[in-house]
Amino acid sequence: MLVTGSSQGGFAEALEDAMSQQPTRGDIPRRYEIVRAWVDAGGIAGLWYRCDVAVTGPDVPDSDD
């Protein structure tokens, strides 16, 4: 499953945002892999740090489902 995280505070917070969208449940393991990271700059908002994160684990549905 691919999720996108974003933050104005930096890449670490963007990763935390993505992880919070698919949190671990109990003791079931999850893996979070950053697929791509980028910064949107300019405009009223200033900087937005973003990352696409692949989430895998035994209870995570495949993107194909």
C-alpha cells in the first residue's frame, strides 16, 4: 500500500504523517519504505515536505486488491 505524508516541519514529520495513516496494530510488524520524497516550494504556504511511503506487513492489503 502506498501512502503520502506531508508536513511543513520537515521530512521526519512527513514520514510520521505517512506512518500515522497506517499504524501498527498490536504486535503485527509493519515496514515503511520511502519510495520518493520532494518539496513543494512557493506560494502562500511556503515549503511543504512530502513523501510517498510503501507500507507492507501481513495485514496490509496489496495495492492490487
